[in-house]
Amino acid sequence: MDGPAGVPAELPGGGAQKDRALTAQEWLRKWETGAAAFHKEHGHPLLEKYLDVLLSGRSGLRIFFPLCGKAVDMKRLADLGHSIVGVDISEQALKEFFADQNLPYCEEPVPGIAGAKKLKSTSGNICLYCCSIYDLSSAIVGKFDGVWDRGALVAVNPCDRQRYASLMISLMEKNSSYLLVTVLYDPNKHKGPPFYVPESEVKSLFGNHCEIKLLEKVSDFSDRHRQWGLDYFLETLYILKFVA
């Protein structure tokens, strides 16, 4: 499914953003000031539409939400019987998730990561780490059967993408599925985040380790994007299959 007529689905490069970098403090400020417009109050329609593709008929999966914020989809998948692990540097976002979902939780330190916290639902099926994602490893969080990556790869500083992809690949079980949402727009008109990630970049980052299939391109254009100076904004959904 292509974007609106006349819209280039892909632009070469994205080099206008390659040196752009946000600090952890800038991300924390977005949550503190209520500038987290990327949060979807009612879950993400692409996850709902393609949930069966992620699950492949399997139950009781371990599913990872990188840079999870307070995504309501974590509760939805936990209610379906899956075990959810998320990570975000914003303690505020993680605590708001438990408050919004009316879920009791406990806090504990994370051995091996100085200053990190683990917020775990008392039911035990949702475990959220408050730390840098780069502090995580399979030794700490284990490996995953599925990933929902909406707003993570596109939020990572372009210079850190290879590091991010290598970490994610190391966390995947054999025969796991990874739903990845990227965004397409004219990167010369907006500095990001979210950052422009063309299909060529997805293939460069993950293509040697998994099968990649484009599932859908859908317009997510809104007044917010118009204020950025854009005239189109597409979400692109891929399924990455890590085969044995």
C-alpha cells in the first residue's frame, strides 16, 4: 500500500539527519513537559491489525517493547497471556503506565546495571526496566519470541542505529517475529525525531540476520506534522522473521 498520490515513498539517504543526536535529558524533558505526542492513548492500529502475524498462532510468548514509554499495548498483550518486557529511560513514563492501567507493581534494583530499576507488576507478567536500552543484554533480560518496535528505531540517534540493531538481533530467539514501524517523510524539512528510516536502511541493519517483508504503508499525517513543515508522513510496517 503506497502513500497518497504524488508522494515519494522513499527518498535517497536521509543524510540531512545523520549527525542529529538527542541526549537522554532531552527525552526525559519531553515526558516531563507533556511533549510526548508520540504516545497513542488507545493502542496502535497496526499492531491490532497485524497481531496474528506477530504471534503466528503461538501462546505464552515473551514479547519485548523497546523504548516502551507507557504504551497501552503492553497491557493488551499481557491480558492475552504473554509475558511483557519493556525498557525506557523515563521513570515517569513507566510509572504512568502502571497508574493508567491501574496495575499494582513493585520496584527492585537491577543487578549489574548501576542506578537501574525494574518495575514489575505484582501479577509478574509485565516487567519494565528503567535504564538505557544499551545497558541491557540477553544475560539480563533473556531472549524474546516477539518484538513490537513502534517509536524505537525511529527515535534512536542515527549514529547509534547499528548499535541498536545489533542489540536487538542479540535478543531474538530462533523463529521469533519482530514487527517494526518506521516513518517516511522529507528529511530535509524536519530534523527529527522521529527520524526518517528508508527501507534500504532496514535491509542494511537487519537483512543479514532475518527475512524482511513490507506489510503496509499508511498515512499518519496530522496537524502536528503540518506544523513541522511536512506535506506527508507515512508509517511503514515490516515483519522481520528470525528463522532457525
